[in-house]
Amino acid sequence: MRGLRLPLRADLAGIEPYGAPHLAVPVILNVNENPYAPAEDVVADVAAAVAAAARGANRYPDREFTALRQGLAEYLAVESGVEVPPGEIWAGNGSNEVMLHILQAFGGPGRRVLSFTPTYSMYPEYARDTLTEWVARPRGADFGLDLGAAVAAVREVGPAVVLLASPNNPTGTALTTAEVAALAAAARGAGPDGTDAVVVVDEAYGEFRRQGVASALTLRSDHPNLVVTRTMSKAFAMAGLRLGYLAADRRVVDALRVVRLPYHLSAITQAAALAALGHRETLMAQVASLRAERDALQAWLGEHGFTAVPSDANFVLFGVFPDRHRVWAQLLERGILIREVGPAGYLRVTVGTPEEIRAFRTALLEVSRD
Ligand SMILES: Cc1ncc(COP(=O)(O)O)c(C=O)c1O
């Protein structure tokens, strides 16, 4: 091979691309997917919508994805009881992309993004890729926030963007609306040059929250600097579709429209997402059963001497192991793939089908914990 000296940015040298191991094993519980493949009627509707979109594929798609915005607004109204005008919705290829748009619009050199760790491991990557300084403050021992310290951090760090995952990945813990409201209020005037810092509540797992835990969407009318992101990848069982979205003040959405690539959402994606949204009732019923499975798994872990962090998501963080890698590897030997992620000593398991969870429990009781 001829020599090639690439002018790669120094901060990217030697960095491995993000991604969990993709291993072909019988039980895959490592990336928080919905374990149920779409039902045949969903598949048929998506296929028909994609065929119709393909007939017009010589043209660029609707840049403003008007019909999809309407469909997402209707879904949010049913799911969380909050009316969001379609113009206050933004979408992209996964919620990863909409969050990157936020950093592209509001971050950048000389600016900071603040988050509370352990949290979703892609956040520092959005910061790196937009040349925004990443500032992380620790969560408490229960993986919740010390609200006083968090509010003080917002004032002291002066971030352009605050990223809060709720329910948080990998801990599964959700923030209360009172905590989010306090942070959104503290962020007013705390951004660069006295601007209102944008507070993002990443509700990728929002639909799995336990009863009585409200969505941050309910706070929108009082906090125009609040952005709530969602995805069709988890509860909606459409990780392969790549459709994430957010609800935000119109002025935030207008800023995101500036940084997006032209026609970033393909006509195929728009059509498939809209068709899938038409089946929201079936999918929401499935979410209820996954929540029940999650609660049962959490209780079972506790009964068998593990520490299971109370979860509002479709996964449970559990431990605590002196050598978590060994436990992970022994499970893998038994055909069960979970995730070695998060605080020392813990492992994260996604809620699968009842059969998958049975296989996981059996294997976990067989492996040596120390
Ligand atoms: C907290 C959190 N946010 C966002 C995402 C990204 O989801 P997607 O880009 O598939 O919408 C994930 C995926 O695992 C996640 O865990």
C-alpha cells in the first residue's frame, strides 16, 4: 500500500468508532432494542407506504416533512397528553442526529455542553464532533442528581447546552419534572453572553417510564429553553428505521433548520415512519407488557442478591461484581449478550421477550459472580 498521511484532526487520532459489539448469539439484550419485530400488518403498511414514496423518488423529499410532523404531534398528544404544534417538532435520522443538530446550532468552539455522568456515552462525541467543550459533573450514589449541585453547576459552567437523559442510560433513572424545571429555570441567562442555555431532556426511553413519572413535555409552556427529544428506536420498535425527533420552541427549531443537511430525511424514511405511527395503539400495548417484564426482572434480581437500580427504561443496571467482565463473558459463553457499560461493577441488561429473560435468568444463576 502506498503511504498516506492524512490531515486527521489530532483529537480524532486513534479513536475507535462508537458501537456495541454486534455478535450473532441467540439472545441479544445489549442495545436496548424492542425485542418484538413489527407485526405483519405494520410491515404491510410500511411496505405500501415505501412503494408509494418510491414512485416519486425522482424528486427530492418534502424538506419540512410536513405530514410526518403532524403524525408525530398526534402521537405525542396521545402518549403524553401534551399538544405540540407540528411546527415545534423537528426530526432526523435517529435522536442522535437531532441532538447533533442542537450541538451544531448552539455549541462550537469556545462553548460548553454540560451533562451529569454516568450517562449516554454518545454525548461527549457530539461535543467532540462540534468542537464544543464537554463538561461532566457526577450524579449521586443513587445515580440521581444532587439538585443543588446541578443548579450551581449550570450557573458556574455557563453551558450553551445542558444534556439530561431521563430515563438515563445506562442507569435507567428518571428525573422528576421539578428537577427539570429547576434546571431549565437556572439555565435562563446562564448561557454564553447571558443567553438562555438550551436544556435538552433526552426521553429516548420516555415511553417506558413508570406510572406517576411525567414527561418533561408537560413543562414546555413554562420553559421555552427546554427541548425534549424522543425516538422511534425503542418503544416504537423501529430502531432500523432511524427516526428521532424533538419538541422545542419554534425559535429553536428554526436554528436547527439552518444546520441540517438539505433533504436530510429521505422520502422513504418519512413514509415508513408515518405508516408505523398509524399503529401506535398496538405498540403502546406492547410497551405496557415490556414495563411489566422490566419490573418483574428488577424484583427477581433483588431477590437473588443482586443490586438492581430502579428503572424507568427498558433495561436494568445491576451488579455489583468485583469482575464484571468475567460475568459478561460467562453469559456470552451461554449465548446471552448483555452490555458491559456504566459504573464500575455493573452490567446492563435490556428487557427482552419472556423467553429471552428466562434464558438470561437461568444463565445468570449458573455463572460465578466473583
Ligand atoms: C439515552 C439515549 N439517547 C439517544 C439514543 C439514540 O437513539 P436513536 O439515535 O436510535 O434515536 C440512545 C440509544 O441507545 C440512548 O440510549
